[in-house]
Amino acid sequence: RWADGRANDTTAPLAGLDLKEPPPDDGPHVATAVPTQQSEPLIDPATLAGTHECRGRNPDGSAYQGTVEIRVKRGLVLLEWTIGGRKGHGTGLIEGMCLGVALDSGVALYQIVPQAEGKSLVGLWAAEGAKIASEETILIGNADIQTAQFPVEKTNGAYRLLRESGDDAQHEAKIRISGGDTRKTLRADDGKLFGEGLQLGDGLAFVTADGFSLQLWQKDDQGRPYFGGHFVDGKGRVTQESLIPARGE
């Protein structure tokens, strides 16, 4: 059932994130520059706030429906699902027209589709270790679009991960992305699992042992493609992060 894979309150949060509340401080630290360009949210997160209908499918193909309460706190999008009397939580970021969410045990990624009287969040979710992704739509206002097709970029391969640490230092790692069109696996240079994620349209969301990332497939000022976005750690601090294709690998 959906609740077994996603709304089990006894499941430890993946990536050590406090999925119910970010830490009480002055706000997330946002670093200034890793890639040559950075996307900005095209949607004000506050416009997603409220309690909304959600509909989706379980991994076995059966349908479910319920509600999602969305709040925004210090730039982070906080979600609480209620499905069949059980609750699940997530902490998300917005990049461009994408909302990526670290779940209690898994990851979700939505494309935000504006409509005349609302917004549809059309997306996918996957429990930790799941090989395939399941569909879900969150309807805000009088939105009625429940499914949509998004172009798929072929992005598997070797990358350099660049992340600002918040102390003017930069972390770098070699990463390889593999998987199908939507479900993605990220492995370190030594072959060990680095993270699990989803790709939908131009968005890539993934969870790791130390946090959650949401990035967009874009091009720098010389026309070279890369993923660029942000990383949030277990304390709710946000820094810039990029995945740069490794040439010749």
C-alpha cells in the first residue's frame, strides 16, 4: 500500500533531514557561486501554501487519494500528506518550475503547471530502494490537470559534483548517474552508492546520506549543459551545488 512505502511514521527520515521543521535560526545560508549560472524559482513558494487534494498510484498500480498540507518556512517547502488516516512528511525546494522533496524514506519530484485558477503539481515519487517511480498529482485551487508529458533529457554518465560548504570552501566529487528515464542512481567514483533520485523534465532531485539536492538541466554562458541548483543539509542549511558533465568519461 502507499502508506507502507511513504507514510509510515516509524520510518527514520532518509538523509537525516528534520522533515517536520527546519532548525530555528535566522534562515538558510545560501552560498553565492559554484556554477556560472543559477536558476531562480519562477513560482513564489507561498502560492503553494494550504491544504490540497492529491491523487496518485501505488507501485502496484492501485490508486489512492488524500490531502497534502503545504507550508513554507525560511525558503523550505514543508509538506504533510494524509492518506487513509496515516501521515507522511517531506521537505522540499523549488528550482525554476520544479518542486523536489525529500520524503520520510524516499524522494519526490513535481513539475509545477500553472492554470487560470490554480496550479497542478504533476510528479513522481519513489520509496528508498524502489526500482520504479509512481505517479502523483497535487491540485491547488481549481486546478484540474492530473497528468502531463515532459521532455526527457539523456543525462546518464560521469559528472563532477561541486558543492559550496558554507565556509567559502568547495566540495568536489566524481559521480556517475545511471538508470531509466525517471528513476536515477548516483554512485561515487569507487562504485559505492552516493544517492537515489528522480528526473522529470529538466529537474533532477536526489537524496544522499547527508542531505537533499534539487537541480535543473541548463546551459552555461558558453552553451555547455550541466545540472545546477541547491543542496539542503540535515540542519536545513542551503548551499549551491552543480553536476558538471565529465568530458571523455
